[in-house]
Amino acid sequence: KIHHGIPVSWGQKTWNFWHQILDPDSDHVVIDRHALSAALGRQTTDKERGKLSQAKFYNEVAHAYRLAAEYLNVRPSTLQAIVWTYWRRTQAGKGHGFKETGVQTKYQFVTSSA
């Protein structure tokens, strides 16, 4: 099904990614397993990653990125891209996260649903 030119079956990640392509200055944040792991400062479980399909959980993680971006005076998408790239290059697959590297000291991402 199509609604206003957008496939209805798109999930949160795809929807937000599409918005980022259309308007890079928007406050949409793409949250995938790497962005979630980076936000929590550790590798996440399949169960935790599965929660990203729940709009409330996805939006809480995205909101944490927005708050951190505001604090750092950067766009949310810019912060997410920097964090995502750092995580993928240095932490993915190692079983640990930012807490061990000291990067996540000033602003900890923790959601109430985690």
C-alpha cells in the first residue's frame, strides 16, 4: 500500500532515513542496531534490538540523540552519523561500548524502556 507516495509498510528506520535524504536539516534520526548499541554504550541483545520495531522505544532512543545533539549544538543527524561511524569502526563486534573507551562520560544515553 502507498500513502502520500510512501510505502505504508516502511518501518521507523526506513521512514527516518527517507526523511533524512529529502531534508538533511530535519530532526529525523536513523536508529539501527549500531546506533542503539552506541547509545547504550554496549553491544545489545537480539531482544533489545527487536524493541526498535516499537515506535515508543525507537522514538525514545531518537529523542536521546536529539537531546545530545542540542547539547553539543549539532544537528541530530550529524551526531547520529558521527556516533554510528565511530561505533562501526571501533566497537562493533567487540562486545563492549563507549563506557570502556571513556567517550560516553558527559552525556549518557539511557532510555526508560531499555
